[in-house]
Amino acid sequence: MHVLLMGETFFSEHEFYQELKATGFSIDRVGYDPQILSASQFYDYDMIIVELDQLDKQFFSTIKLLRSINEQLPIIIVSKKDDVDMKIQAFQAGIDDYVMIPFAMPELLARCKAVLRRSNKVIADRVIQVGQLKINLETREVFVNGKPVNLTGKEYAILEMLVLRRDVLISKITILNDLYAGSSDEPDMKIIDVFVCKLRKKLQKAGAGDLISTMWGQGYIFRQPSPLATEREHAM
């Protein structure tokens, strides 16, 4: 389950982030920026959670734009502002739920799952198949041609991030921040190259083909196999 968290609270509330990760969510965290929010249709997000102290006209117009592009994407607001008129405007703009801060983690998780059910996104059945590669996001298992591929925790996290946003360039700093969020470790950026190299070799050895492209000095892109390449693999 791929979630975008937008707002300052999500950088400071360590427990909130870790609880979501433990529940099986794959998370991107950014500061509040309407431009990022309006551009989220370019990513494979299952849900967006936005933290705001004040909803303004720019926010409402952004939500309306997002809704015109993607009617099904669940959007939840968390806020300290208990203003009935503001809540009504937010719902009219297109949000799915409004949660007051402070909140209990079990309640927010329950609300997330309820919103996802309403949008026909079932958490229990989260299997992605790309060519011969199959990933179960719920159990964090990876298969190629029906056989399991043993990955380390870091390798799996990178693969999931790339697959969920396939055909989109993911920068090394984005991967590094996701892998070491909430950690006191400050590894060198080169460690990402090492992880990706090992991941690529394991997938190729298992028969998945060369699915990860390197954009030198920028990051990585997960490419879906071409129909011709897939036919070749079946013929061999």
C-alpha cells in the first residue's frame, strides 16, 4: 500500500511513521506543497494524508484539480483546526475524511482502511505482477517464474519503491531517505548503488531480466519488460 504523507507533523512524529510502516504501508514523506499534491497523479499512490493547520483557497482548488484527474484516490486531512465551516469546504472540495490532532493511532489506521475499502482498494490482496516478477506487498515476498527470490530488507524496500513507481525516475536521495528514515545512521550515498547492484543481480539470476535502469548521477527507473523481450523469454 503506497501512501503519500504531506506536512510537517509527519517529519516529527516518529511513532506515526513507524506505525504505518509496521502495518505494511510504503510511505513517501514531503513537506506541504500544493504543486506536489496536484502532480500526485503521476505516481502510483493508494492514499494521500495531508496535515494542515489552515485550509485556504489554494488547497481547495488543488483538491478539486486532483479530483478532476483521479476521482478514486483517497485523501485524508489531519489538522488541529476544529472549524466546522472549514471541514465542510474540505469535504465539498473532495476529501474523504478529516481527523483531528491529536489522534489515536488505532483510530487513524482504522479510518485509513475504511477509506481504502470505500475506494475498492483491498489491502489483503496486494499482488503486483510485472513480466515474470511477482511481488506480494502484504507478505513482502518476491517471486520470479513462480520461484521465491530471497532479498534483504533493504533490497526489498528498494524494489517495492521502484515497482510502485515504475517508469518514473527515483533519485538516490529519495531512496536513501526512505531506507534510513528515523535512523541515526548517516550512510554514504554510494551504499544505494551497492544495494541496487545486488538487487539487480538477484533478479537477473532468477530470470526476471534487466528491469532496473541506472540514470547516472540521478537515480534509477524500473522499466516494464517489452512485449518482445517477454516473448523471447517464453520461447527459451
